[in-house]
Amino acid sequence: MANQGSAYNFELFEPKSHPRSAPPKRPNVIHLPKEKLEENRRPKAKAVKLVSFLLVFAVVSGIAVTFVNGEVQLTELSGQIESAEKALHEQQNVNSQLQIKLDSKFSMGTVENYASKNLGMKKTNRSQVTAVEVSKGDKSQVVAKTAVESWLERAWNAIKGFLS
Amino acid sequence: MAKGTTVRMWHRTVFILILLIAVGFGAVVFSLVKLQLIEGPGLQELAMEQQLKDTTLTAKRGTIYDCNMKELARSATVWDVVLEPAFITDKDRGTIAEGLSKILGMSKSDIIERSKKKTYYDKLKGKVESDVKDKILKFKSDHNITNGIRLVENYKRYYPYGQFASTVLGFTGTDSQGLAGVEAQYNSALTGTSGRLVTAKNAVGTNMNFQYEQEVPAKDGNSLVLTIDEVVQHYVEKYLAEGAVNNKVKNRGCAIVMNVKTGAILGMAVKGDFDPNNPFVISDSSKKSEIDKISDKAQKSAATQQALQEQWRNKCISDTYYPGSVFKMVTGSAAMEEGLVKENTMFNCPGYLEIGGSKIHEWHAGGFGQLSFENGICKSSNIVFVQVGKMLGAQLFYKYFDAFGFADKTGIDMPGESRSLYRTADQMRPVDLACAAFGQSNKITPIQMITACCAVANGGYLVQPHAVSEILDSSGNIVKTASTAPKRQVISGDTSKRMCKILQKDATSGTAKSGYIAGYRVAGKTGTSEKTELEAKGQTGEYIASYCGFAPADDPQIAMLVFYDEPHGPNGYYGSPVAGPTFLGAMTQILPYLGIEPKYSSEELGKLDGKAPDVVGKTVADAKNAISKAGFSAKVYGSGSKIISQIPEPGKNIPKNGTVVLFTDMKSSSQTVAVPDLTNLSLSEANEKAADAGVNISIEGAALTSSSAVSSSQDVAAGTKVQPGTVVTVVFSEKNQVA
């Protein structure tokens, strides 16, 4: 604003500043090339991101499922082990009881009784034993061999015979 | 670049989603915080109460083995059948009662009554085995019964061989605690330590994986290895039982076999014992039927208790008795050790002696006259030993009485050992000393007597009798071993050797020859003691017949004591004919089993058997001639002229004066003859009767060394059909020997 107190109005001599006119309104409508239009219409599906997302999801799900499955199997197996142990314990008991019954049928008295009454067996009588009179220094030798001796046994017996 | 509509919408969608998620999960997070942090501890406690199961793991009682690891006692799982009346409805009450009554053999009405009680636990039957348990499970599944019947695991003690070694083993009670024998003595070792299992169960009852699951396994009880040998025990029990029956023993009999050098009990038997599988059942059928006749309940109960206590009582360690003449080996050893007597020290035996105003009579009327100390033992002269006792004096006598272990318990590892009843040196009057010297004053236990006998036999060392040799843990590792170190030396090795020789002579030609076994150099002493303590009750004439011996005399290994309390059989009540045959029979089997082979002297062989001459192919006349020349008699069967076969075969052993049976045709060789009754005969009578019947006899016992022995038993029963020439073993004993 011109200084009202001055003698001359120098504003008259100043170049006239043109009032700024409002910038031209840009049109709201942006004309995009056809290709871009098409692009904007369909959001860009970024393949790498999708695949990696799916992969991660699959891995995490897999871990979760595996974990849960593992727990389930563990529980089932524990149950099976428990049943098997119980069954084993029961069978061991049955075995013990049967073993005891079997032992009781084979007491010495029962065996002796059966041998003498059913099989007609008798204990060795003195008349079935031949006593041989020997002097000190006498030695005996088995003549009738029933088993085939190995070369080692024969060698050992020969050494024993030589030293005796 | 300007944001497109799509992007904005995307942003808005994400925002809304986040909001929803925040709200939704916020509630969840809030709930979680509330449950886990605020209410967490309380809920954890509730969960633990509901899910946690605390199970006691019962420990199994240890097994008892004999010295060869044969199981004599073991535990196995059984089940208690428990009724849960609170879960039983009227709908299934009848079905349950019907089913259980059939399976358990109980009254249906009784089960119905019990099912109406207001309780969760009522034990119907205890300790049923697998077969009954399987029937109950099947019944439950067939009738869809889930609650109301429960099977609770328990343990039961089994003794597979019944009465075998019952007094040594003992038995257990309802809570598997030992009540007698080694079961009681070693109860703490046999009982294990219960374990604990803490698990978590889900609503269905299945075990859940629980991070705090804990198991403290049960520690099974230790096992015992006894010194008892099953074979030795069998023979001891067999012959003891035979003797108890043959001699009509009123008050039980007992026998102990001990290793002379270590004190290990190889066999310990009492006849009049029990079955540890049913210890509360009276095993004596006659006593049981007497008690059943008692109508008064209180009296019946008292009589039953008394009968049970009697059958459980181990006579070998709990009963005291006057040892009688068996004790003379102790008095004699003491006198020899002090140098007061030698084998040939002469004594006068007039028939009786007056001591302190009392007359002490010799058992043999009229006495023995002049006889040596050695013969005094062999003839078991009471008067000789009265004089030996006087020579020792009360102080010395008591010193050796104590040294031989009679003043204290032996400390055997079995419960119920009694103390002896005796007079100390200061308490002994002259007549007490006199009677004590021949074993009729102080009362001792059988285990003390056999331990002292071992000391006489083994060079003078008093051993520690014991029934358990090792304790094993549940893995079979040895936890403890019994010590076999002797307690002390009582007499010198020289005295022991000399006394062994005297006792060997006693068993060969003295009063103990009823225990003589050819080839085994047996040493022994018989005893017949009067039960004078019964006189106070008005009973007289009751005796204890005993025999104590060891073998082989030149290197003693095994000692055996047999005694019968109140024999009333045909053999009388003297130690020799009553207890001698039991000693003979048992030791004849035990010694070869333990690897002690017979070694016959030429004299013994000469009295035993000869060789049958070969007469096959000869004419009947020539055969008879040859047999007669060899010192045998011949018996011919068939109508042929030549001998086609003979029994015994040529060169085989045949008892002296035996019969060679000759067959002259095929038909005759299939003949049989009946074995005659060869008991209660002298040697010559038995020989003659056997020869007439066509069998041979092989003699054992006193007949080998005595002319007055009488046969007491035969191994083939009279009437049995056998081939002619069969050898029958006949045992002889001296009937009129006292002590």
C-alpha cells in the first residue's frame, strides 16, 4: 500500500503488477495411457510374494500339524505300551502260577513214588556194585571209550598219563 | 502418485480387520490373563486333584531257594475281588450276585446282602488266581458291568512243595509278613520297599503325557539262599516220617543234618508239621476230628489255637529235652581233654551206685563188672559216667558244659530258639552232677546237642549253626554271606580224634550199631532218656529215643541227630531200635549223594557179598555142587537136565549165604515168586525164609556186626511178585539196646 503521507504517489510510476491470476485449474481427470489403465484395473499380483507367503504358511502349518500329530501318536503309543506292559505282567503272573503248579508235581517224593510204583524202578543195590580191592599206587584206566576224543583231549590225556 | 480407490479401500479393509482382530483377540487375551494369571493357581490345584493319580507300586517279596537254587517259596500276583455296593443298582444286583456266587463259590443271598451296604469297598474274596480273575472279567464284559466289581492286585506266597521243609521256611500272614521260620527271621530282608507312580489321567482314564510324571520304582525284596539241600531234606523227612509211623510216636519226631565243619544245616525236619500254603489248617487229621467234636465254641477255638501253635513249633530249636546217653560223648570228651581218663582206664560197674542218698541204677541189670572207659561208652554204662562225672567235679563239668555251648542259645538264624535248663556249678548237688554226666539232669535243645556233636567230630571247634547261606538282591547280586568261622575251640584235635575212634567202635560193635553202614565208617551214640518232668502230672514211662552220629569217622563231614518223643511202637522206646534205623536209612542215601563214596574193608567185603559161579550149561547135579562149594545154595526151576540160565548171572555179586536160582527150561525162566515177610526175624531166620521163597537178602545195619540183631524193615514189600533170585535189602537192628 502506498505511503499516504508522501507527496507523490509513486505507485503510479511503479510498474503495474498484474494481480496474479489463479493458476489455471488443472483438470481432475487424468488421462492415463491405456496400458496403465488396464494395469490399475487389475492389482498387480506379485508372484514371488505370493509364493513365499504360501511357502511360509505351508511350513508353519506343517510344523503345527506335525506337532499335534506327534502328541497324538505319543499318547496313543503310551497307551499301547501301558496295555502291553499290563498284558506282559499278567502273563508273567500266569507263568509264575503255572510254574509253581508244575514244580509241585515234581517234588522228590512224587518222582520217587512214580519211579518205584509206576515204573518199577529200584535204587542201586549193593549186589549190583562190584568192589575192587586195590593197593596204594594202583591207577585205573577207562578202556571202553564211548565218545570220540578231539586231538587236544588225546594230547592232554597222554600228558597226564606220562606224568602220573 | 495419487492413491487410487483400490489402495484406499485396501487400507480401510486392513484397518477394520485389525480392529476386529484387536477386539476379538482382546477378549481372548483378557480371558487368558484372567484364567492363567488371576485364577491360574487355583485352577491348577483343581486340575491336579482331578487328573493326578498316585499309585502305590507294591514290592514283590523275595524268593527263598535251597542251596542248589531250587525255589522253595515265591510270591506271585493274585487279585482281591472287591464289591463296590455304592455303584450297584437294583437293576444289576441280582445278575452280579448270581455271577459272582457261581464263580467264587459263595452264597448268592450273602452277596446280595453285602451289595446293599453304603460303602465303596467290600472285599468278597481275597487272593484269587488268574483263572478266577479271567472268569470275573469275562462275566463283567458279557453283562456290560463297568462299576460294582473291582479286582485289586495283591501278592500271594506259594510253597510249591507243600509240607516240605515247612518248619524251616515258616509261613506268611494275610499282609505277606513272615510269621514263622526264616520268613519271620528275615522278614525285613524279604519285604521290599513299595514304590510310587504319579501320573495324569484324562477324563476317559487314559494316561496323559505329564511333564511332572514321576515313577519311583518299587524295590523288590531280597531273596534268601538256604543251606538246606532239597535232596538231603527229602531223605530226612522220608525216613523220619516212616520212623514216626512205625514206632507210633505220640509227641512228634525231629531230625537235623548239619555240616560238621561249617555249621550249615543241610536238613531239618519235624514230623507233626504243617503245610505252609494252608498254615491255619490243622494237618493232623486225628487231632482235627477230635477238635471238630467239641461243641463249646470257646473251647473249640482254644483247642484249635493250641493245635496250630503245636504244629508250627519247631521242635529242633524250641523244645528242650534230657539228651540221655548221647551226652556221654560230651562228658567223655571233657574227661579225656583234662587227662582224667584214657581209653583203657578201668572202671567198676556193680549195677548201681549210691550218690547223696539216691540209688542210681545201671540200665543193664547187674552192671557190667570191670570195663574200660572205651567199653563204658560202647556199652553206654551210666555207672561208668557217674564216676567220670565225679572225677571231673562240678566246676570242670560246668566249664565244659558252657564251652560246648549248652549254657547259651546257639544263635541260629531262626525264631523261637529256647534256652536250656541247667544247674550251674554252684547249684549242682552230687546226685545232680552224677545224673548230668550221663545226660539225665540238664535239659537242652536238639540244635545245641548236634552243634556239640559237631565240635566233638571236627577237631574241637564249636561252629555256628545257620540256615541261610546268602542273601541276594532282586538282580541276583550277593548282598550278604553267612560267616562260617567257628566260635571257639572246646577240645583239642587229639581228643576229638580219639573220641571219634571210640564212637566209631560204638557204631560198629557197640550200642549204636543199628546205625552202622558198611563202607562208611560211621560214628554214633544212642540215647534213651526218661521224661521225668511228666511225673509231676502223674505220667510215667514216657521216653525220648535218640541217635546222634556222624560220618566218615576218620574225616567227619556230616552229623545227624534223630529223636522221637514218646515212641510206643513194637520196637520199644530205646534209642537203638527206634532212632537207629532212621539214621541208617537217611545216611545211606545222603552220604553217596554228597559224594562220600563207600570204602569197604576186606573184613566188611567178606561179610557182604560173594560172586556167583558160572554154572550155565552144566548138568543140574554139577551146578548144585559148584554152587555149594562157593558157599551158596541153589534153587532149581523147570524139568530140564541142563542149566540154561541163572540169577544172579555168573560173576555178579550175591549176598553171603545167598541163593543162586537155576532155570532148566524157557517156561520156568518166566516164573515169579512172592516176597515173604522178612521182618522180626534173626539173620539166620531171614536167610532161611528168603531161600525158601526163592529170593536173596542183602543185609544192612546191626546184623553185619551183631549176632542178636533182628530185622526191622525190607525194601521190597511182602507179597510183591518178583523174579526168583531177586535181592531184597533187609535192615537189622538191636532190639534190646538201651542207651
